[in-house]
Amino acid sequence: MTDTRRVAELMAAEQALFARTRARSRALFEQGKAHWLYGAPSHWMRRWIGGWPIYVAPTSDEMPRDYGVRFTDVDGNDYVDFCLGDTGGMCGHGHPAVVEAMARQARVGSSLMLPTDDAAWVGAELQRRFGLPYWNLTTSASDANRACIRLARMVTGRPRVLVFSGAYHGSIEEAHVELDDAGRLRMRNGIHPNAFPHDSLSRVVEFNDLPALEAALRAGDVACVLAEPAMTNYGIIAPQPGYHAELRRLTRETGTLLVIDETHTISSGPGGYTRAHGLEPDMFVLGKAVAGGIPAAVFGLSQATAERVWRELPPVPPTARQSAHAGFGGTLAGNALTVAVMRAVLSQVLTDDAFERMDALADRLQRGVAESILRHRLPWHAVRVGARVETLFTVDEPRDARDVRRTRDHALEALLHLYLMNRGVLITPFHNMTLCCPGTTAEDVDRHNEVFESFAAEPQS
């Protein structure tokens, strides 16, 4: 059992240390409260533990920064970044190929509403990596998921979207729900229902629960299943053996489209979890990392799904003036700057060789954490999906969101985050997740593991 009194004492000490060493960040945050709804440009930035976000110090031409995962805040504190923008920065910070592509295209024009020759290469590479033949760009994975849902409803004539309890698929309304401990649908995290009829348009089941999945799909009103191949929002929850084969069989038997969202599980390799495990989605979503941190996402369609879409939205003759509002995208989607950076990312940054190094570094990180857990006889474990590692404060790996809720220790999680941050190591603020990227080094990993060892040694249980 965790000694809650000791955790509280340590947390008070860490909070005091944070306040002493981040005074400039605190002052900037106080200024921001006069202008930003939640004190900073995004409400997500308020989620960091400590009371206020740290503010990143700028660089200059006189003092350029090296490519990698390290940066300094405005108070002079140095960090090793394993959060990487919650995957948005998966390419690392300041990769030369990304910087060059940004500058090159910006000199021509960043948003022209016209394609460039980079588009042909990127489309072919997306097909090669992920197996689906037809693609479309959006400005976020949320938009890509909305587009897939809209198309799925259009071609199936069905209203519902099935999601797994505890999953996160961005800001789409259909996925803002979960199951409570009694199996009843409820809103997640206090999200406002927004007058959206979740009871009639959403369906939720627990991950790895095949009987519940089959019962939900046999009703015949589900347009699509929207799934991460391994859940990452509640901590990493791996699929049970055979689960994906049954998911694919059931969706096909019931005429339900399968949408795989790999915004996080792209950590599994250059073709994501989908290619690594031979999945066969009808639609595929990838966001965040694909354009080096520029807001962007892609969604792909299988041949059969694309043909169904074309029957509903047939292409117009090439000489006809077209104004087709399919209900997704926007004027910035697929802009030339994004596509230029995507080409750089896919050709020079997130390569096969890079993923091999990232995988090895994540293995090194996981082994270091596991050794500390074993050394101090702690009832915790570390789990990995490719370049992504998660520490969970329970002995057994969870099967679903219910298992996570039963064992989650929010106070201990908060202490881990602040303890690491105070010692210059950043992990994802929403859960205990680390991510290695092409700019991560063995020294960076060892730095994390040294601090984690110090944390594990504290007399907290």
C-alpha cells in the first residue's frame, strides 16, 4: 500500500522546489491570465503539474540549438523531453530536414490551395507504408476522425459510432463518453454533453471484451468502430491475443467499417501497429507526428471503401467547375508547407533506421525502469509499444479501462511527474508515458532512468 502521508509530504517539498526554481514562468503565466481563457494559448498547457506551465526560452541566430530533445526554460532550467508534445514532437526538436523544408516552401508560399510536386511523393509513400491506396489531409487527427465518421455514416446509412471506454480520439463528440463501473454510458472527464445525443449516436464497450463487442455490432446500427490498436489514453492497454482478428471478423460480418487511429501507436514502427501486426482497416488515421509538429493529419481509405464513397460523391468531369462540400477538411488542409514537411519527415526523419534506434532506446528505458521497480520491490510495472513506454502503479497489466480505474493512484502519479520535472525530465503530463524519437540519445534515456531510480528509492510505500 502507498503511504499517502509520505506521498503528500514529498509532494509539498517538490511543489516548493518547483515554485523556487520557476519564478519567471509563474510571472509569465500570471500575465497570460489577462488574455488567454486558461492562462496560456491552449487549455492543454494548463494540465502540467506544478501550478503553472514552464515557459520555453527562445533561441537566437547567435546561439542556435542542436537537434535533439533538450531545451531550456525561461528560468534557466534544462530539460530532457520524453513528452515530445504528446507525440506531436515525435520528430524531435529542430531536425535539419524539417527546418529546411519549412524554409524552402515558405519562400514559395505556405498556403496556396494548390498542390506541389511533393504531394505525389507523399501520397505514394503513405500507400507504401500503411497499405491503403487513397488518402486525404486534414489539419488534425480530430478532423480526420470526423471525416471518417461522416464517410462511414454516408456509405452505411447507419448512425452510431462504437468506441472503447477510456479511449481518446481528439475532440470528436462521439468519443467523449465512457462506461462507469456499472456499465452505464457517461461523459468523460466532466466534458459537457454539448446537446449531442450520445445515447443514440455513440456506443461504448470495454476494450478486449469480445462478447460485448459482438452484441453491440449485431444490433446492426453501428456505422464504424473507431479504435486504437492498443489503447494509450488510460495508460497502455494491450489487445489480448486474437482480439484484432475477432474485431475484424465481426466488423466484416456486420457490415461495419473499421477505423484504426494510429495517432499514438505510430510508435510501433514506420508503418505503425497496422503494418507491424498485419491489420486490415477500412480507414486509417494518423496525426500529430506526420508533419514534424505542424498541425496536420491524414486519413486513408481502402479500395473498397473509396469505391463506396465515390458512388455517393462521384468525381466531376475535369472541365467542370467544382464546389463540393463533403463536410470535412478546410482551406488550410493539405497546404503546401505541410506537405513539404511531411515529405521531409517520411523520407529523412521517421525512417526504418530511425525506428530501429527508437525501439532500442525505448527498450533500454523500459529495462531501466523495470530494474528499479524490482530493486525496490515495488508493485508497479512498465509496458512498451515500440518507442513508447508507460509506467503503471500496479503489478498486473490492465485488460480495460475498469482495471486502470481500480488501480490508479493519482497522488503518486502527480508526484512522479513533478519529481521528474524538477530534475529536468519531462514525460507526458496526462499519464506516465515516455516517447523516444530520432533525436533521443542513450544519454537522454540514462538521465531518465537515473531520476526514476531516485524516485523509486524514496520511502513512499
